[in-house]
Amino acid sequence: MLFEEKEKCCGCTACYNACPVGAIEMKPDFEGFLYPEINSDKCINCGACERVCPIKQYSEPETGFLKTFTLRTKEDAVLSNSTSGGFTTPLVEYVINNGGVVCCASYTSDFEVKHVIIDSPAKLQDEINKMRGSKYVQSNLSDVYKKIKEYVLNGRIVCFIGTTCQVTGLSTYLGKKYDNLYLVDVVCHGTPSPKLFKKYLDYQRNKYNSDIKNIVFRNKTYGYHSGTMKMEFENGKVYYGSARVDYMLKSFFKEISSRPSCYECKFKTKKRYSDYTIYDAWHASEIAGINDDDKGFTHVIVHSEKGINLLRTICDKYEMYEVDGDLAVELDGVMVTRSAVPHPRRKEYYENLSNSDLDSHINSFIPVTKKDYFLENTKTFFYKCGLMDTMRKLKKA
């Protein structure tokens, strides 16, 4: 491995993509996170992997906030199916419709989270619903950095969307800025392992005795401010569960399941290598002086002039307000600059993951209480009666 200490590897795959002789493989450890493993028989000691590592070679970007906007798409159907304000859909549609290429996290047929290349309107139609929305699990990047470089050098517009470490890894791998490359980083809370997600999916399949048809990590079941995991099954059944009771969401928000590097993230700064940084706009009414109808808004930090120019080109697709970037970070963007704080039993959590069923496992470490189930079961009533504000106050109690 490139690192003896796992907290120093974010799994971005820059080294894997850069190795000229294929001496590096990305292999899962016992927690299920991918790490680079060097085959010493193939390695020619050229140092390419060291030169592209975003952690070993990290230097703070020069640009910070140029402008910050609170916005959302004008398309109601897109907005309702997006995690927050649906910023990326008009962006990727513009890129694809102008002969460009988009790379973003999507689902495979068995719901592995993987970055895919979309290079045509037909492919976008196939992938649009699978790529939309949050995915609280680390995606598999495979060799997409290599493919992106080829597209960029061939002159096509490229848009890459990923977590901050993935965007920084791509930037370091490329080694220079390109006018035809647009980078979007999603402010994250940490990234749970694919192994945990697979165990969760198997648990849900067994519980509902059916294959899974669709997954939405943050469905606006009770409005934007009360999103839930939504899972549709082939047998017609539908599951909803908030972070109070859903095992995957609870693991994520309790900060017990993230990759070790997420707890010491080097990239948590207001200065980014991206053109756009996006995150939730929970306090849109206070920050933008608008009515919050609970349908969702997104904060967008623009870091580059080309980012501003592209946003001007597609601004008619959005309901958009320029806002104070520092205020937006203060009220909604704690994770822009703060790393996840590890749960005190995080190490035990992963050591035990393979040794028990998920139900027993979760309730051994982050138990779902009777109060949690009570509040969850009353949500539908509160929502139908227009009392969700009261419900949120109870949730904080």
C-alpha cells in the first residue's frame, strides 16, 4: 500500500489511474473500503503514484468564494425527485446537449454505487434517475480519471461530479486546469463502506422477500426538511425510514461508518479545486429572504470565472438568488470546513459487521429506541395534519 496509516488514503484512485504499468490494484479491506495495493513484481519505482496523490501532494487552492447562490430548478418533477434543489440536472443536460460528457455516481443493476461516463443524450435518459440524489456510500471510481483525461484532451466539454476528495484527486491526476472541464464537488458528511451498504440491501431484500426496484436515500416523503430512505421492491411493497430508524441512515449520521480518512479530511476548506461546491440549503428563507415551501433549495459556491459564465448561460433554468457565502456556510455549511467526528465505538462497529445480522449489529452499537419508533410512526399523521414543524421540535427534544 501507498500508506501504512489508512486515515491518510481517501481512495480516490488517482494512483491506480496514473500507474503506467498497471502495478496498482484497488482492493477492499475488511471494512469494505478500497485501498491501493502495489504489486512489487510489476512496480518500476517511477513515482507516478506519489506525484498524483492528492493527500501527499496537497496544496490549498488559490481561489475561494467568487459568488454564492441559493437556487433550485424550475422543473417541478426534477425538484421533487432531487435531494435538495436539483442543481445538477440542468447542468448535465446542458453539457450533454452541447456534445459534452458527464461523469457522476450512479447505481449498477445490483445497486452498487459506481461512477459512470455519460456521453450521449440516450445514455443520459437511461442514467438520469439513477444518478440523481444523494448516495451515502463511497462510490467506485475505477478508471474514470483516465477516460476523463482522454475526453478533455479530445476537446469535449466534461463535467465531473463527486465528493471533494474525488474532485481533488482528479485535479491532481490531471496536473493542470482545463477550460473544457467543469468540476462539481458535493459537500459530504463522510462515506460509509460498500460492504455495509451491501449488507443493508441484503437485509432489506430478506425482510421484504423481494428484489429491489429503486432506492432514494433522501426522498422528500414528508417535505425537504424531513427526508427519508425510500426503497421500492419488485413485489410492489415500499419502505420508508428516516435517520431515526433506518439502519443505513442512522449509521451514516451517527458518524460510526465513514472511511477513516473522512475523520481527518484534508479538503475541508472554503477553497476548492472545483468550479462549484454544492450543499443543502436548510435555512434558505433566512439566507435568501425567500419563502421556504419545504420543496428544497441548494447552496452553490462558485469558485471560478468559467463557473460563473456557465451558470449565467443556464440561469433561466433556475430560481436563483445571490447570497452571502459566509452566512450560508455559517447556517448550513458546517461540513464545508468540518470533518466527521468519529463515534467512540467506530472501530468495534466494523470489526463486528461480519459477525452478526444487521438488526442485531445496529442495535448493539446505535440502538433504535421505542421513542424513535413512536416518532417515526406518528410522522404520517403529523404530515397530513400540517403539523410537521411540531414534529421537528419533538425530534430535537
